[in-house]
Amino acid sequence: MDDFPTIRAEALAAIEAAGDARALDAVRVAALGKSGRVTGLMKTLGGLPAEERKAFGARVNALKDEVSAALDVRKGLLDGAALTARLEAERVDVSLPVRPERSGLLHPIGQTIDELCAVFGDMGFTWAEGPDIEDDWHNFTALNIPPDHPARQMQDTFYLPPRADGTPTVLRTHTSPVQARTMLDPEVKKMLADGGALRIIVPGRTFRVDSDATHAPMFHQVEGLVIERAIHMGHLKGCLADFCRAYFEVDSVPLKFRPSYFPFTEPSAEVDIGCSWKGGELRIGAGDSWLEILGSGMVHPNVLRNCGIDPDIYQGFAFGMGIERIAMLKYGIPDLRTFYDSDLRWLRHYGFSALESPSLTGGLSR
């Protein structure tokens, strides 16, 4: 008697009817277990004539493979259905905090850095970064800061023990060393030689020996650098004008460039923005008062030479500003020290939603 069709049909029907993993496993044992019906067919192989064994064994193996494949398919369907049911039963709104009074907010410094990246990223700038602990050459010498410059003195700079080779090290006093490191990159030199342009912004921590309501020993700066073959002061002014309008989210911001001195730029200029203090409230872009916000200038030829870039071929401009300072101006924060007090009440007042990313199209601050 040929039991193959019956065993096959009953096994496949039982697999299809299995409603959960436990029932499916019972079908597997009944068909393929030690005492299963398919296994029982294989046990009869020894009682057959030699000429029939090969064909019979092949049929048993084919049936075993078919049943095993059906079991796998059904198991996948049941596992998927079980997962779906579990997800439906355990559904939660992951955007809601479990404890609303402990919901996280983005610190104004992080928010301001994101806003800066959105504004300058739209102008074609890319983010660059470097180490907080710098050597004397990158922090000072490469940037045309002479040995007798006040910034090198102990009252302004945190000096660290020298490296094994005697190289002096410091906590970086500005983010400008990243500009030098970037210009020294062979890939950047190749890009410039091929007619490209270097545009970077460098947000990050900086350190100086200073502490009061408007200064801190650790603070944040953002610097920008553009290097091209035919860049000039007009490009710098246009870039900063566009930045001020976008960052402060006003239609027009009057700018005043005052001649100044920085070792790494020539000519150099402090930038003031037009504002009003009417009623004791600062309003950017209106009124007849002026407020200094940043320093800027054309990259000094010595800086280009120190970084292996020919100043007779390439020109550039640079600018830098304190991130805390522009955050204080935009969001009305009166004291720099409160940025680092870790006061949750302060953060709930000045903090930003971590789920909303600043953009020029959607709005920088909401």
C-alpha cells in the first residue's frame, strides 16, 4: 500500500491549520519526530528488496524536505503575526516623555551651533574640527602670532606639560588652529590647485584664563575660513551680512566694519551690527546704536605661507565669534555664567526641543 500521498496531504493540512508555534511544533513531531509518520517510512527501508530501496529512500527524503519547507514557511508567518500582535498590544508614543517634568531639552549652545551650521551650510561651508589640546606651533606660530604676543603669556593661556619631544602644549585659546590644520591637508592643496575653493566653519570649545559675567575659562567659538584664487573683502562683507540676517531672523541688519588688528588677518575689521535698546530691550536691526559681535579680515599672507599655500596665487578671508555671545544677544540671556550652572529651571526656560532641527526653510528657532 502506498502511504505517501496520505501522509503528505495530512501533514501539509495539519501545518496549514496550526494556529500558533506550539501547535506547529506538535505537527513537526508527529511528522518528523522519532516516532513520526515520515520517519516511520524510513524505518521500513530495511525490509524492502535491494532494487527498491534507492527509489523508496529518494521518495522519503523528498517528502521529508517538502514537509520541512512547509514547516519553515508556516513558522515565519506565525512569528510575524505574533510580533505584529505584540507591537499592537504594546504600542506607545515614543515622542512623549515618560516623566514630562524630566523631559530633555537642547542647551542653547547646542542649538546655536546647529543654527550656525544651517546658515553657513547653506552657503557651502563644511564643518571642520580639531583637538582641544594643541601644540604651540598650530595654536600660535602658524597663525602669525609672534613670540612676544600677550596671548602667549601665562595670564591668558592654560599651558600644559610639554610632550616627550619637548613640544609645548596648551589648551587651545581659539579654534583657529583647525584652520591651519585644514590648510596643511594635502587633499585641500590638491583641491585648490584643481580650481576648487575651501570653505569651512569651525565650532568648538576654547580656553582662556578669564572669568566674569561676560567671560569664562571655557567657552565656545565658531570661526569661518574661505580660500580661493580671487576672493576679496567684498565677499567677506556679503557673507557676514547674509549670516546676520539669517541668524538673527530679521529682514535687514546694518553692519559697520571698523579697522582693527589681529595677527592672522590683514586688513582686519571688527564688525558691529545696528540695534536698539529702546525700553531696555535689545532689538537687532533697528535703531541707531551699534553692538560689536565678531572679528574678521583677509587671511594674512604669512599664515598662508606657514601652511604651504602661495599668497601670490590664493587669497582668503576669515572671521570668528563667541557662540555664547551671539546666543545671549539673540535669546536675551543676561549672564554668561548661567550657561554652565546646570540649573534645570534655567534650561526649561531657555532650552529647545531636541526633535526640531534648525533650517533656513523651516525656521532656525521655534
